[in-house]
Amino acid sequence: RGCTLGLLGHPFDIDLMPVELGSFNVIIGMDWLAKYHTLIVCDEKVVRIPYGNEVYLAQVTSKKAEDKLEEKRLEDVPIVREFLEVFPKDLPGLPPTRQVKFQIDLVLGAAPVARAPY
């Protein structure tokens, strides 16, 4: 009880209860939303929070959307991290030509097999 939630650079009083709920850090309940007269606009995924003479907007995004925004780096993959010397920073070009040339000859007008693979 009596905690402070820093949201958009401003302090808000909030009562918190420790609960294990997966990857969530905080779940803001109806009591807090009502206390601060927040307005939830579902179709815009926005929470409007009045604060003094101003109104703050909190954009609600899913964790998946945030992950897509973050730049993916090769070093972030655990197995790659173990063998970084195998993965060059820049690729030198196309692979060298091989002694045996492999190709699949296609038959004109042939359709793919329409069967389940299992």
C-alpha cells in the first residue's frame, strides 16, 4: 500500500499486491482507473489519464508488437552467442561454385501434390 507508480514521467499513488502472473510487471485495477478518472478507448488502444490541467495518453501495445519494433541481432540468439566466430559480421559474397551442380527439373504444367504431408 502507498506505492508510487511513475507513469509518463509523473507520479501516481497506487496500492500494489505482489502476485505471480507470468510476464506482467503490474496490472492496474478498476479502483486505480476510477480514482484517476481514466478513459479507455479500446479501438485506439489508448488510455487517457487526466493529470492536473493536462491529459496523458498511454499507448497500449502487445509484447509481440514491442518485440517486432526492437532490432533483432544475431548475438541475441543463445546458441549463436556460443559460436560467434562461425558467423561473420559481413558476408563476403556469393558462395563459391561447386563441382557438382544440383538442380530440380520442373515439368511444364505439373501441379503440386494436393495431399497432407502426414
